[in-house]
Amino acid sequence: MHSVRMARERVGNLALSSSYVKHGVADIPAFLEALDALLDATSPHGPVEMRYATRAIAWRVHG
């Protein structure tokens, strides 16, 4: 598992860069307000630690 510490602004930018937010959220300002409220409740004193796990699946392609 890999982790990255992110400031609030970076978390917001990461969320906005995701296709499911870009294309699936009708009210972006309300989404960002809700994200700020979540960060206020869970990380009021600093950066957020984002944890990533990467899985790779591979197979041979014949052709």
C-alpha cells in the first residue's frame, strides 16, 4: 500500500479530475461544499492521507 499526504486543495483537484465527478455530478459547487464538510469533520487540522493499492492483471494476447 502506498500513501500520499494531500492538502485540502489537492484533494478537491483530484476529485474534480475524476471522470465520475466531471460527468456524473450535476452541481459541482454543492459537491465541493460537501467535500469541504467531510474534510472538516475528518481532517480538521491538516492534510489528508490518501492510501492507494494497485492491482495488476495480465494475460497473453494471441493474434
